[in-house]
Amino acid sequence: MPIIADPLFWALAIPAFLLTGISKGGFASGAGNVAVPLMSLVIPAPQAAGIALPVLCAMDLTGLRAWWGRWSARDLRAILPGGLLGVALGAAMFGLLSDRHVKLMVGTIALVFLARSLWQARPGRVAPPPATPHRGKAGFWAMLSGLTSTIAHAGGPPLAVYLYPLRLDRAQLAATVAVFFAVLNYVKLVPYFVLGQLSATNLLTALLLLPLAPIGVRIGIWLAGRMSDRAFYRLIYAMLFVTGVKLVWDGLGF
């Protein structure tokens, strides 16, 4: 079975999946998934999403085991229905989008997420009091998260808009996010298979990247609570900025 032979692909994919696993392990949770944007610099964006999904599913199993039983059942009941609806909408859109459109969407999501994160972290900002749970807001942002997760595995930013203001403790937030995306990612296997994104090439490439899943997640679990997230966020944000600008440029056809 063929695999991707381009050395640049592997030079980008290996650190990208390690960083994604670290974030999924609860360290700098919600820092952003850099795997699809980075791989999309070398291969078509839909193919990058197809390669990423099996690896993300493996990361989800490791994350669930680490955070088992520490999630917020109340918030999961509020966000899971919207997330599944978003997966259905994303699957319907996925088959209609060209590689250029997907690259434009992935790049735009990366840059919007980066802009919002920097605005939230601006000097002198006074943190507001914890928000009150709201089923309508939960459903909307979870639906948007499911949609962007299906197209580009970039569901973290929309979900963060709803969950972060609730001020859940660090472990409860990590566990809730882990369960939400584990459910969505395994459901996404069905439309990805139907759409042909789980081809032999994509699956074999994902298999070679699979060992990075438990390594990255375990590193993230170990780092959580032991050191500041600041340096990790800076690295992720720098990567998202460069790849986001490049993907938007390519998506616009320049």
C-alpha cells in the first residue's frame, strides 16, 4: 500500500501530532490543533483531515483513560446534542468543498482562533465572573464546534467560547473536552469512510503516526500542573499564525 513519501510532510506531521497530543492531555488544553493546518501545507486539506482522524481517535482513548470520571455531566448533556448535529452538517458540507475551499476555511479558523486568544490574554484585561450555564448558547457553540471539527478537526475554538467562561476547574474542563471530542471523532469515522477519506494511503500513513498519540497525551498529562502553559501557547500560536496565513493565501488562489 502506498504511503506519503515527501520528507517535508513527515517533518511537519510528527511534531504537529506530538503538540496536539500534549494539548489533548490537558496541558494548555484548547491551544488548537495544528496537525491539519501544518499537513495541509504539503498535501490536500481533505486528505490531511482523513489522516488525522484515526490518530485523534487513538489520542481520545488515552485522554479518556487519564481523565475518566472527572467530567461535568451537566455540561456534556448540554453540548453533545449540538455537537452531533454539527457533525451531520459538516459531513454534508465536506463533500461539496474543494481543496482550495477547505484550505481557506482551515486557515481562517486558525487565524480567528489566534486573534480571539490574543485578545483574551491582552494585558490589563479583567476576567469577568463565571458565566451561568445556558442550553441555547451551549447548543449553538457545540454545533459550530461539531461542524468545524468535521471539516478540519478544529472544533476547539467554538467550544472554548462556551466552556471557558464557565470557569470549570482544570481537570474537569480537560475531562469534559476529552469526552466531547472522543464522541464526535468516533462518530466522524462514518462520514469520513463514506466520503473516501479513510483510503489505504491515509490509513497506512495514520498507522505510522499512531505511536505519537499516547506519547503526546502522556507528556501533556505529565506537564499539566507542573509548569506554566505560556511557552507552549506561544509556540502553538506562532505555528498557527504562519500556517493560517499561508492556507488563506492558497485558498484565495494567490
